[in-house]
Amino acid sequence: MHLFIAGVGLLVATLMAASGVAAVARGWVLPMNRGRVLRTRLYGCGQLLIAVALSWQMGVLTGLVPLPDSAPTLAGSVLLIVGLILLMLSQRSRARR
């Protein structure tokens, strides 16, 4: 069961990473987010950080990252939160929409 969840998580991380690379390199954002995103490079960096965090978490889940205690989970969570903050900073505020 862990391998199935890790496989789906890695698939999602790969899609997020591809979208992040497209945003950083070309300034391309998915059509559903184009109206909200102001800074595409910052948005892409946030997506890349989230992809790294998901990959890290899936590595911890499957045992590929053998570090003791909760340090790997905490590191992945911190990366995820930083990525989400970057995504929030890259978008317009509600007042400017």
C-alpha cells in the first residue's frame, strides 16, 4: 500500500515539477491559474519546492530516505510550507482582481 501511495505522490510531484520548470523557463502557467499569477518565476520556484517536498515525503514513506526520528518529515513539511508561501506571494491579492 505504501508503494502505491508513493507512486501516486511521485507522479503528482513530477507533474508539479514539469509545470514549475515551464513557469521558470518560459513564463508559462496553467490556463486555470493565468488570471491570478503575477510573477511567473516566483510561482514556478514555489511549484518546484513543492515537488521536491513531495518527493522527499514519498522517499521517507517508502524508506528510501533512512534518517532517524521525525527529522525527514519535518524537513519535507518545512519545504512544503515555504513552497506554498512562494505560491501565495506570486499571486494577486483579492482586492486587485
